[in-house]
Amino acid sequence: MRCETRSRPSRRDVLAGATAAGAVLAAPAIVRAQAKALKVAVVLPRSGLFAAAGQSCHRGAVVAPKVLADLGYAVELINIDFESNVDVARTQTERAIAEGAQAVVGAFESGATLAMAQVCEQRKVPLVINIASVPQLTEQGYQYLVRNFLTNAQLVGNGLKLVKDLMAATNVQFKNAVFVHANDTFGTAQRAAMDKLFPAAQMPFPLVESIAYDPKAQDLAVEVTKIRAVAPELVLVTTRSSDAIKLVRDMVRQRYEPKAIISPGSPGLYDEEFYQALGPLADFHIFNLPWANAKSPVTQALAAAYKTAHPSNRFEVDCFNAGFTFEAIMIAADAFKRAGTADGPTLMKAVKATDIAEHVMTGGPIRFDEKGQNNDIQASVVQNRNRTPTVVLPPEVAVAAPVLPMPPWQGRS
Amino acid sequence: MLSIWLNVVVQGILTGLLYGLMALGLSVIFGVVRLVNFAHGEFAVVAMYAAFVLFRAFGLDPLIAMLPIALAFFVVGFALQRTLINAFVGRPEHEQFILLVGVAIVLVNAVLIVFGPDAQPANLPYAFDSYMIGPLLVDKVRVYAAVAALAVCAALFGFFRFTRTGTAIRACADNLVGAAVVGLDVRKLYAITFGIGLACVGAAGSLMITIADAVPSLGPAYTLLAFTIVIIGGLGSMAGALVAGLLIGVSEALAGFLIAPSMKSMFSFALLVAVLVLRPQGLLGKKPA
């Protein structure tokens, strides 16, 4: 028998209930939009394969709130370690946004950044890329993403141009070259850019072979034997710090001495880990990358705060990772200040309209094209000297003259 | 060009000897206790860190530190088997698997807490030296590590062949019921075997630090490598582990040189699949009765 005593809800009850439910559901968004400081999730690989670089980026993030506060910006950071694992990057970004993050910064590694971009796009939360270069990031039509970093093509293109400048400045010629790269997302994208741009760059030497390696390999002895078999005068590399160590170590063991080891735009050769593991053998390697502009007052402020917060680390070594990470947070903070709200679409509109003249890294004002790419980042030729990255070209920013060919392994002290 | 080929093969042999030693511990434990140590690679990583600490703190060369580390690992293995693992001997394999994966997770995280995620190189004074023997150019560290690995293997084979305890352990492996009937203390022999297995991996880890940097995340890769070698060589066959180690070392080196270095680990797995299809008991393993 059915009970007929239960009353049916009136239209007024339904409307009141719907209003209350709507208020509850919208509350986080309203709170988010009205926040006084922007909550930024900084997602980095602080452990695992990319830990050294991730920690270096993190050191830049840690000092950002104080430096930005002095510049009139208000940010609150949620620091997240994605363990060099793409799936963890995706789930941690989801979680951070669910817990109130209003903007996301990251992630140093291209594969993880691609995963995070999908999450940010779905949740309509701006993603400001600190370091990640695969072209897909700005070519797949993401609306909630900007990249304050070079694409693979820009890295390799600038890198090759600077190799020519270096040859002209030192009057050293190379007969041939090989390109050695990790077979991860970044490395294979660099390879694609190299295959496309090397012939177009009309380099005065041939690229005789490209050799891919597994960055997780415990040594690179076979890879170096393969390089030795070709005997190139120039070794172009795309590495991370741990495999850059293995590469140089096996070159020394196999007594293979090219005229130069040059990275046309990759990490690895300038990490503290690299200097500590190789000592004097870490010197004279060259990398063509954007570097910190020592003349900028923002760089000086960041360097001062960095030295206080991390007395056992060197800003001169960390400035690439720390600088780009700081700039990404600054872009989000600046947009928030101009937009006056953390509401996703409005904040993103402000991010895309960024125009910051005074910042940390070399290059013109930070601005983004319609795809969200900053096309005005300049690269320099940086050479390791006494285990310190030293800008050697172009002359207007150089603090020392380049040394080429590099001195023999034996006899370095 | 011939010299390059020779170099590649010799590098493969030297690396393969280390692989063989690493897998030997796993093979010994499985051959007697019938339990797969899924924390094998993580124990190797702990040994790498132990050798790293002894070198950095006391200047003790890993080739010498290998002895106290192996001894300490023997004690740890003996105690671990007596207190924790013995209860799982004879229980379903998935329970053993979960137990040892748990041990592995504890070890990796302990290492992460103490040393952090960064790679730790030993930076031995001879780390960059090499020998030039005719057309051959071989790394000093690799030669030293391979010779030490051979010495450890020889000592282990000698122990099992010529000592009473070794003979008793072999008896346990061949016929457990018979061994118990004649009065052998099987539980104690199991503990000794587990201790020997860990001593092997302790020695292998100490030698590994001479050619590779210590990183906490290496553990699963080493477990997988040892497991692959043991299956190719034949589960429980010590000689098989050594042969398979050499085979994988050389095939990886040749594949890396001839085809693509980034594909070299694929060849060890291709070898594994081929052995599983053509000779499921492994190269030197016995067919199940």
C-alpha cells in the first residue's frame, strides 16, 4: 500500500532549493574570483629523472612571492612535485585546481606540460609555461595557455645561428658534426627541429649523423663509441644534466676529444650537478640559450633575494631555470593585478595582453602572439669557465671571450 | 673499424659480468628458497649508496668497501629471512610478491629521504682513466669492476661446491624433503641462502657505483634487469645467470652500436621473449619434472 501523506514540493520550494544549490556550487568560483592574492600552483619535477632542474626552478619560485610583493604584486604559491611523471603532473594539476589554484605555472618538461595543458583547458585556468619547448603546446589551439619560452625550432634555429657567430668570432672551422640527443619528448622534438633547420641554416659543415640515446641508460659508452667511429670535430648535444655527465665521462674515458661540445638550446651542461660530478672537465662546454640579463633591476632583485634564501646555491648557475620560473609567476601576478579578478576567462584575457618591459631574462618585452607564444626571447652563447656559466657572445652582453677549440681533457686543473 | 667493433664487444663483456653478478643473488635465492626477491634492485641501490657514503666519508674505495658491505648485507638478509620472509615461504606467490614490493618501496623512500632525488657520483680518482691495449681502449673502472665480479662469482661457486654448508644448501635446492629427512636445519639454510643472495647484490651494488651514479629511482630497472637475466639463464641456475648476464651485456652493446643506442634495452627483452618461446626453462635451466 502506498503512503499518500508525503507532500509534493511547491514551485517556490524548488526555486529556493535551486538558488541555494547554485550558491553552494558557485561559492568556490566566487571566492576564487574575489581573492586578494592570486593562488598559483607551481608544478615542477622536484624528484625523479628531472629532479636537478626541477629543484633549480623551485628555488626561483620560492623567492618569487617576496620579490613580487616588493614590485606590488600579490601571489600565494602551491608548490607541487610531479616526480618527473606525466600522469602525476596531470592528476596533481587537477587536484591543485580543485583545491583553489587560480593559475598554473610549469612544468620544465614538455610531456608533462602537454598533459597539464589539457587539464587547464578543461578547467579554464590559465597555464603559464616556464620552460617547455615542444611546438604542439602553442600549435594545438589551446586557449588557456601562454609560453614564455622558446619553441624547439627557435631554440635550434638560434642555436645554429650562434654556432656560426662563434665560428666567426674565434676563426675556428669544423669539418663535420654529429647530433646526440635524448629520445624523450624534448629530445625528439629537438631532433625534428634539427632535421628541418640544419639544411636551411646553410651551415659550413655537414651533419653526418644523429644519435638518439635513452636518458635512463646507466652509461653512454656505446653511444660514445658510435660517435668516435664517426670522429666529428663538433658534437651538438641535447641533454639533461645526468646524461650530460655520462656523455662527457665516457668521452674522457674513451679519450675522444672533439673541438667543441655545443648544445644548441638544451639543459644539462650548466647544472650544479654537472659541475660537481665533472670538476674541471665540466669547463669549456658551450650552450646557446637565453640567459639572465644582469643589467635588469628585476634580475638584480631576484638575485639578491635568491642569495638570501639559498646561500648554498649559486644564482649564476640557477638563473636560467629560476629566472624563467620567476617570470612565469610574474606574468600570472601581473595579469591578476590588471584584471582585478581571478576568474579564469578574464584572467586569461589579461595574461594574453601581457606587456612587461622590465623582467629577468634576455630579450625584449614579454608579449604573446595570438597562439600564446612569446617570440622575443634572445639567446646568448654561454660557456662554462671555472665551473660558472659565462656569457661569451654576442659581444654587447659578453663578459669574456669564447675559448675554441676547447683544451684537451688531460692536464685540466 | 675492427678496433671499434672489438671495443664494443669488450665493453659488453665487462658490463655483462656485472649484470651477471647482480642477477646471481636473485638466482641463488630463487634456486633454494623458491621465492623471487622483487626488492632485489632496491637492495642494489642501497648498496650503491653505502659504497658512496664509505667513499665520501672515509675514502674507502668501493672495490674494498664491497667486502664490509657484502658482509653487512649478509647479516641483513639472514635477519630479514628469519624475521619477515620465512613466514611467507610456501604461501601463494602473490603474497610473496606484495611483501617484497612493500620492502622495495620502503627502501626506495628511505634512500630518498636520506639522500634526496639527485644522482650521487662517487667521483673515484681513476673514474676517467682507461687502458690502451693494442687497438683496445677499455675503462679502468669497468675492468676493475668486472675482475671483482669474476672473483665474487668464483668465491660463490667455490662455496657451493666445496663447503659443507654450500653442499647442504644445494641439497635443499635439489630435494627439500630429503634434506629435512636427513636432519638438515632447512630454516637456517634458507636464512643463510637469503643472506648470500643479498651479499651478492651488496657486492654488485658496490661495484655498480664505480660505473654509474647512485639514484633512488634505479631500483625497479635493476630488479627488471636481474629478473630478465635470471629467466634467460634459467631460474635457479647460477651458471645460467652469469652466461645470460654476458649475453645481455654483449647484445645490448652490439645492438646499440649497429642499430640505435636508444633501442639497446629492447634487445634484452627480445632475447627474453625468444627464450620463453623456444626454451622456457632458460638457457641452462632444468626442465620441470
